[in-house]
Amino acid sequence: MNVVVCVESGPISRATEAALELAGGLGGPTEIVALCATDGPEPELRLTRQMRLSRLVVVREPRFAACDPYVMGQLLACAANHLHASMVVLGSRSDVYGSGMTGAVVAKFLEWPLVSRVESMRLDAAWPTAIISDVRTGGRHARIQIPLPNILTTAPRAPAGGRRRIGTLVAPPATEHLAIETLGMSHELLHSIRNPSTEIESFADKVITAVSAADLMEKLMRIPPP
Amino acid sequence: MANLLVNIDLRAGLPTTSSIFALQAARSVASQLGATVVSMVITGPVALPDLERLARILGESGADRALVCADPLFSRPPFWSDQGRVLRLVTDTLRPRLVFLPAGTASAQLGPPLAVLLGATLVPHASCEISLSNDGEPRLHIARRTPRWDGIESTDALATIRPIVAILKAGRPELVSPGAIEAELELLPMPATTLPAIDVLSSREDAFDAALGAQNLFLLTTDLEVSRLNEMAAMPEGTAIIRNTPDAPASNLDVACPEKLFVLSEQSLPNPPPVVVAARGNIALCGPRKPPGTRFTGVYLRNDLSSPDKLIQDLAAIATGKIER
């Protein structure tokens, strides 16, 4: 079974790190493939032996800079098909805008079930065509069985009560480059790449430091209204 | 903007605090822009008196209409493969330009695929406010924290090409006077689906759920006893305290989206939760330059616990809103 884990260019997020760890722990005859679509640097993977990454595949295209999650999702879906994936795993906020739509676009395009923010995953020994996962939804912490093929997203992994132990790091596999022409994407779609940030106004935070609540309040009072 | 759709999350048959807050936010927008607020409830089987009570609560909170799809399938925890079929039916009919989802884990499941279904932009941790432009035209600001939590991004929902699905951050609903008009109740049929079913093998109450509607959220990574924090006489309503444990991990904080987040740690966190901006001092505040309507305040505290009474006093002062201008 091929499991495709979508990873970012450059340093990867903690949600993607969780995706690699969970996929690596699946067990069984699984091949884990990290997939990155980028116009920038290659992914900086801090791999442990448990992650069991077999391949690192990069699709390079200059127009990917800040491209629309709809286009990126379709591209990843085409690449997952090309790699014969039975399962695609992504970080829960894995687009450059942090909205978390990419997994949903991949799911819609492939018509596979989507479950967001899984906390665990393992192959079901009794029914090898499904994944068992733990997930929180609607006030319940549920253990569920998700039929394959499927799309799963992972929440960022935070340390539980202290520094997380990182195992021995291993070198990533050699990068394989996948030409975008081989993925069967339409030229119209590539030409539709747009940057939705043109509709967004941004306001940067100003960080204040203080030594006490009283000090903090006093500093706040000195700031003029926006 | 004809229809503003609000998905309602239920606990024990009643809307969550975050759902009521989302409904009231929708009412405020709809009243100013002349839209209809349509509430959507997807639930397990409900008796008629309970349905009528639900319609009254939703009406009092601002809904013009209450669409209800009740089926034994929806007694289980919500997933897109189940609830998506109902949302597809409703959105195909209403074609909403704006959808509000309440803060919570159900919205984390339903929000992204719903946005894709509508060809919309998804805005997590959202807040909203209407203002007038210089030429007197209304602007509907949908704002959120940036992905790196170092600022605010705002979009005018009336000027965007795509519809917007906004997962609102938690907030305290206003008190409503009982006896307001009931929402018009409509029962929906159970639509078919083509997606394969997800089986729920077991489920239990989510220890993190109480934190999801909190406006003031304390995350403890220290040994300070929760009982000490509970002593805070001035702890305002809408405050929740959680420990960073495997059962309620801090990684869920980006779903909770409180107005104020307090992280207590005895040392600098090696991997602070995504909503926490590392502090250079003992207390740091992110903000306060914000567009209208956004009131997030993140406070990261480092304390050696040598004087817990002073710490509790400081926290109470911040939580009671004394730092608000």
C-alpha cells in the first residue's frame, strides 16, 4: 500500500511532522512517499527511523508561489494518483494561507472520504482495507474505522508536558523529480493559478513585554487606538 | 446577500454556547445587510416538544428559519461523509454567500469540505464586523489571525469573488429576552450519499470539549494545582482551565480559538503551541493593533511559581478584562 504524505517546501510544520510519524507507524506492507509541490527550496525533513520514509518526490513549478489551495489540491490529487496512493495524509493547515482546505480539495477531486485532525492511525488487522484512527469531533473522542482509500489530515503535535523525545535522525531518501506534464493536469488549470491574498488586508502585531500584569496594563494604556 | 447559513452544534439536544454566539453574530450582520438567517441542525432523532423548544431557542438567538435533519445516523459523532450529504442538499438550494460555523471540533471536520463544496474561501478563527467605506458602502470584515499568529488578516466578504465559510472563534453570547419570535421550523429528508461510511467503533466524552467555547483559556504546563486557579473568586464566566496532557493536548488550541489564551509554563516551551508567540519577558501580549471587531489577546506567562498567590492575582486581573481598553 502506498501512503502519500504531502510536505511543505523548506522547514516542515509540526502538523506535517505528525503526519510523517503517524504514517510511519502504520505497520504492514506500506511504502511511505513524501510529496512536495513547490517553486522554492526542497523540504527540510528531520526524519527518524520510525518515519520509514521510502521516497521523496518533488514537483517543481515556478507558478506555485502562493498559489490557490484549489489548484494545489488538484495538483496533489493528480500526483497521488500517479503514485498509486491508497491514502493521502496532510497537515491540517497545510496551505500557505493556513486555512486547511488543501486536504478537502484533494478529497473532492479523488472522491475519497476525508477525516480531519486524526490523532493516531493503524492498519486494521481484521479488515485490511481500512484504517483505525482516533479523532475528536462534536464533543466526543472517537475511535473510528475509515475505509481505504482515504484522505486524513493531522493536527500539529504539541509536547505533552515537556520536551518531546526525538529518536536518532536518519538521512532522507534521494529526491525524485516529477514533471508536471506527466500528471495529466490541464493547462487551463495551471493558467488559473491566482493569488487570493490580493483580497486580504494584513495588520502586523506589535508584541509588548512586561514584568507583571500591572506593568502590562500600564503599557497597554499608552498605545493609541488603531 | 440573501441567505446567511449557520450550522448549529448540539450537546444534549441544546445548542452549544459557540453556536448561539455564531447565530447572534449572523443576526447582527443580517439585520444590517437585509439577509435571512438560516440555522441548520443535523441531529439524532428528536421528540416534537424538544424540536419546538429548539426552534424557540434558535429564534430567540436570531434565526429566521431552523432547518432540521434528524436521523439515527446523526446520533454518532459528526463526519463529513455523514453530515456532508445534508449540507450539500441545503447549500444547493440556498446558495449562501456566507456560512458561519461555531468554534469546535465538529467545525474542524465540516468546515474545509463545506468550503470546497461551495467553491468558497475558508476563514478559521474568524470574527466579523460591518463598517462603512468612505463612499458610504457597507463593508463586511471577516478577520482572523495570520497562519503564523503574528497579525491579523481581514477580507471584505461583500467584495470577494468567492463565498466565505467562516469558523467563528469562541465568544460570549448576549442575553436574549425569552418569548421572541420562534424560528420557522422545517424538517428535511435524509439525502443519499455516494461516500463510503466511516464506522464509529467507540467514543467517549472529549476532555477538551469544555475548553472549546471558552473566551479565557488557561493552558497549564506547570504543576500548579487547578484547584488553586479555581480559587480565583473573580474568575469570569466563560473561563476554562486545561492541562497539556495526552488526553487534552495543546495541539487542539487552534480549534479552541479563545479571545484570550493564557499559557503557564515554568520554563520556555521548546515547542510552544501554534497560537502562542514566544515571549521575551515574563509576560507578553500579542496585539493590540487590530482591525475592527477582532479582540484576540494571547498572553504567555513564565513563572517560577515561587509566589502562586501573586500569579493568581495577576491572572484574575487579566481574565476579568481589566486590560481591555
